[in-house]
Amino acid sequence: MAIQRFHTGPRMSQAVVHGGTVYLAGQVADDTSGGVEAQTRSILGQIDRLLAEAGSDKSRLLTATIYLTDIATFAEMNKAWEAWVDPANTPARATVEAKLAAPQYLVEIQVTAAQ
């Protein structure tokens, strides 16, 4: 069974497709000047683009893991998430508080989708 990799680098690929499943690396905002809601919107746009490139879309999400540097910002993140997610096809999801790779990142989102 073939494996497709998208946007590969020395450490990781941004997306990997195998067996009809799309695995995305954790995504962080390109523009970190905004707060949690703005960063979440930015990340969701990146997820849309990566899923499309891999032959999928948000209606085919299977799982999502959301990392917040401060769980008190849960409602801010959810405002952007709920405006974006397909309400008829919500994924299994976990949200946790975590220290991220750099202090300017407030949110990181990782998803898996069917192709």
C-alpha cells in the first residue's frame, strides 16, 4: 500500500496519507500576533488547505486533538472551532492544556481524516 507525504522536511511531513487515511502534523498559526481565537481560525484554514491537497475535507474528520497553552481560553478556541467544523460530521475530539514548542503559539491542532 502506497504512502504519500506532503510538505516533507527534515523532521516531519505536514500530511501523510496511507490506506485511505490522512494524518496531519500538529498545526500552529503562521501569524501569532492574534489571540487564541485568531490563531485557531488561522490553523483551521491551514487544515482546510492540507486536507484538500490530500484529497479530503473537514466533513471527513475522524479525530482532532487540540492543545491550548491555557485551558482558560477553551471558550475562545471553541468559538472559532464551532464556526468551522461541519456540525453533521464532528470528529472525536480531545482538548488539553500543554506547553507548546514556542511561547508565541497559543494553540496547536492535529487531525486525522478519511480520504
